[in-house]
Amino acid sequence: MTKKKPEDLRSHRWFGVDTMRAFGHRSRTMEMGIAREDFAGKPVIGIINTWADSNTCHSHMRQRAEEVKRGVWQAGGYPMEMPAMSVGEQMTKPTSMMYRNFLAMETEELLRSQPIDGVVLMGGCDKTTPALLMGAISMDLPAIYVPAGPMLRGNWRGKTLGSGTDAFKYWAERRAGNVTDEQWGELEEGMARSAGTCMTMGTASTMTSIAEVLGFSLPGASSIPAVDSTHQMMASRSGRRIVDMVWEDMKPSDILSEAAFDDAITADMALGGSTNAIIHLTAMAGRAGIKLDLARFDEISKKTPTLLNLKPSGIYLMEDFYYAGGLRALLKQIDDLLNLDRIVCNGRTLGANIETAEVYNDEVIFSRDKPLSPTGGTAALSGNLAPTGAIIKPTAAEERLLQHTGIAVVFENVDDMYARIDDPDLDVTADSVLVLKNAGPKGAPGMPEWGQLPIPQKLLKQGVRDMLRISDCRMSGTSYGACVLHVTPEAAVGGPLAFVRSGDEITLDVAGRKLELHVDEATLAKRKESWTPPENPYARGYGALFMQHVTQADQGCDFDFLHAGAATPEPKIF
């Protein structure tokens, strides 16, 4: 491998030439007490840090950035930390998904506009991982990803708690009258006990695992708990490795391929990963010029067993997964389904990185002959209610609902749902199908995590804990239940979901991959004639841009102008 010379570095145009502009760049860098020998002729490593007080998952990331810098300095690079929008799942409204593309654009433009040779991407909370990777893929500079890591297990009165999953569980029990205010307060204090992302196999851990499988993280990085000392070591090692990646000119385009995305989908299915992964992987692949469709996800799901016994599909948590051998051990269990000769960010093949991995607890990571499920954690559906697709997570649903026909109870939007869901006079039974419209990319807008529609209170009090629920929105990766999601086209753009009415009959057949509305075409056509699309709430700003350019869920909800295409020119420096 031919290594770059200092004059080949991208940053050389800023720092290494004899011009008035370069004089200013060097002079202003020295203004910070950085000597010329500390940066001249060395790889400049951008550290894009999504730390923020509003993002509790990333509360340790200020310190991790210092540990990344230590590694960069040790390897002979010059670190340059650059904060970026945090997109924290906890506080960002109307939904963090609204701003995933914003962070992706910011990441790309930060790298383009600054003297950056390579980048360390620091994230973990749900949308930060795909956003950072989408921007880095588009910019195509050497990039390595440092995942925030999961938090420690939750605890309450001797019971282990999983963030998100158990919050939904106990909220249902509280609505049913089975949890007191005092108990609810104790649950709040015991649910999240340290820095880090949700410790269930929610979207955060799903996406950091996918980042590792794609080849963006050091082997084993995604499984390390946020507050474990090995997490600090991983951060410094990532800082050292990115410097070598710059000299080697190892870019995202060198590690991403159809095989890499197939492996990422395979890992997602074996993990019982978040349904959100389908949208994010589709968007990331689009940035790399690779087309993924729901048929590909379903093809891989059918031949991949679910092996990870983690909430919401199982019973354990990420800390247990780490002690059981982590992602490397799980990948070793399915190595015959993977493309082992792919080169990843540490310069070795995927196969070499998992060759010695072992499972230390087969109650957490199941064997192939006794899987949690013989197929993957997500199934793709189609039918006249979802012409371009919908998805469901069968491993997190009650089995009785995977083949079900029921009468629709329809909510026109989320306000309508919350106004009526607990009405004692609501005409609903345990066999009904709850339908939420206008909650997709344009309808909500932003496609929020409203897909785990609440069970009506009167049914909760009768002991009902799962129902068939259908919507054009998403649900949290920590959620569970027989929830059909990402129905496309969404209601707001005139998809068939827009024309469903209470009293219609709907059939879900997961084995047959079907979602059917039992209403004839003539009736649907008549309903369409009287349909009016919802009003666009945004007249200006980022919201207006979002509404104009966001694609549907089956296309990744990226902006149509950000898919792979002609390269954006490098900035002029005069």
C-alpha cells in the first residue's frame, strides 16, 4: 500500500503552502498556543462530537473527545474538535428523525469547509449514528466511528429494568391502575443509572452495531458499556487508528459495498434489531450509491436466525451482551452468512476480527440450533394497504396476532388518537385493529415514534397487553407489540392508508408477508375523491426544506438531493 506524503494531505492546502491565506491559517492556529511543529505536515483529524446537555446519552462524550485527542496526538496527528447538532432522542421535538438529515448535512459541510484529512465521528443516540455516517459517506474522507456505548442496567425493587421497554411496560400498568405514584417515581429514578444509550436492543445499540459491521468502528467497540474503562481505551485507540487511515487513504468508499450492507442487514436480523434500522440503512446505502429495497431485507431475514436474547425481543440487556462476548461473538455464530473477506477500518478482514470470538453465556447469545427465532427480527409486508411496503417486528409481538383479521378503529392523527383512546365509549375490542393516519414523514411531520399506539385503557383493565396496530410512522427500537409500521405511501401523500375508515376489515399475515384492506377499489376511489391532504405547517426554514425534499420510508427518508451523485467541488482557498 502506497502511503500519502505530507504534501498529499488535504490540509496541506490550508497549512502547507506559501500564500497569504495559509499564513493566516497558521498564525491563527498558533493563537491557540499550538506550535507550528504540532500541526504542520501532520494529518488534521476532525472530531465531530455530538455532546450536549440536552442529550443525556452523550453526557460522557466531552471526556471521550479528550481521549480521542490523546490517541491522535500519540499517532502524530493534529486533532480538531468540532461540535455538531446533538439530535438527542430524549428532548428533540417534534422528533429527532426530523433532524437526522440536518446533522448529516452539517457533518458533510463541516468536513468539506475545514482543513480536515480524516474524521472521528462521536455519537450513539439513535439518529446521531446514521446522520454522522451519512455525512461522512457523502464526503468520503477517512472516517472512524466512536459509539457512545450503552448505559448500565436499570434496577427497581430487585427487578432489572431496560430503558424504553420497561418504561412502556410499566406505563401501561400505571394506566391500568396497577402502579402507584410512589412506585412510578421510584421507576423514574431506577431506569437510567449512568451515561450511555438505551441498554436494550433499541435503535441506538442496533445502529452502533451496524456501524461496526459495516466497518466504521474498531472490533467490539459497539458492545462496550459507556462507563466501562475499556470504552476509554477504545476511544484512544480510535484516535490512533484514524491517523493511520489518513496515511493509508482508507475511505468509506473503500469499505462500503453491497456485501457490507448485506452483512449489516444480516447482523440486524440476528440481533433482533430496531425496525428503524431499515430506514437508516436504506438512507446510508443511498449515500453510497447502493440501492436497498424491502425485498432485500426480507430475503435476508428469512435465512437469518435471531440469536440475541435482549429486550424488547428477549429478557437480557446490553451489559449482559458485553459480558457474554458482545457483537463479535454473535457474528461468529453466523459467520457462514457473512462476507468474511471484507476489509474494515482496522485494516483487517471481518473474518480475522471475529475469528477468536467466543460466546461466554449461551442464555444471552443463543446457538444456531436453539435460536430465539428461526428467522430474523423484522419482516417486510406488502398488499393493497401498503403498495410499497410496511414492516413489523414479529419477535416483539404476541404470536396470536401474527395472523389476524380485525375491524379497524381509525384515528385521523395523533391528536385524535389521544383525545379518544381512553374514552370508555370507544367502540373497540381486543380483536380490533388500531389505525393511526398522518404520522409519516410529511404527515406528522418528521415520522415520529408514535407507532406503538397505546392500548385503550378499558382494555388494559381487562388484561389486554397487545393488539394489532397499524400506522405510517415509526416506533422506538425499545418498543414492542404487534405494530405494523412505515406503511408506504403514507396517508399524507394519498397512500391507501388515507382512505381507511372505522369498521373496515384488515388482515395481517406475517408468514405470508401480507397486509390487506378488505375494501373494494370502487369504494376506495370514491373515498379518494373527497380526500384533502393535510396542510403543510412549515412556510419557512428547515421545516420547509424538509417537507419539500424528504423521501418516503421505503427510500430512507433522506432528502432527494442528497443521494449519491456528482461530487460536490472542494472549496477554493485564495
